[in-house]
Amino acid sequence: MVENIGGIRSASPSYKDIVIAPQTGGKLTQATIGYTSVRGLIRTSWRRQGAKFSLEVTVPANTTATVHVPAKAAGDVTESGKPLDQANGVKFLRMDGGAAVVTVGGGTYRFESRQ
């Protein structure tokens, strides 16, 4: 559940770098998953309502995460109501397989998108 539904995976030893890519297909419309790593709590909470998708991510301090936000285009994604290019601490990397891929540091982020 942590790796699939929550999408939480370690990308380096001791969860210094994390990949967050929740699997949102099927009949599930929402999920909240937390994992306490040696670096602290990693948490994802997502909800799908029609074409709207919301994803809240908590990343421990001194950790980086690559987050995959389901979206048709990068312009369809916001973080705390701001476009990705204006969101603090968020760097857009690329579109990949129907998701906007961004990197973030420690903190809590609230992404919204259209699918």
C-alpha cells in the first residue's frame, strides 16, 4: 500500500531522496498513506473528483522528493494555488507518462491538477 497506493519509494539509502508517484487508477477515489522513515514522516493524501486531482505531500526536513502529479500538461498543475513556475520550493522537471514531475524539499505541498 505504501509504495503503490501512496506512491512512496526510496530513491537512495535511508530515504534521503524519495519518489512520490501514487497509483490513482481503479475504483479508489482517495487515499491517505504515511510512512515513518529514519528521516521522519513521509505522507501522501490524494483525491480524485471527476477531472480534478488533489495531492498533498509531506516530506521530512533535509530530504528531497521527486513528485509525479497526474496531469495532462504542466500548466494544469498548481501548488497552494500558484502555477508551478511561481510556487516556492517547487521545480518543474518534465512531463512523463501523464504526470507533471517536480522536485521539492522538506515541507508540505498541496498540488491540484486537471486530468
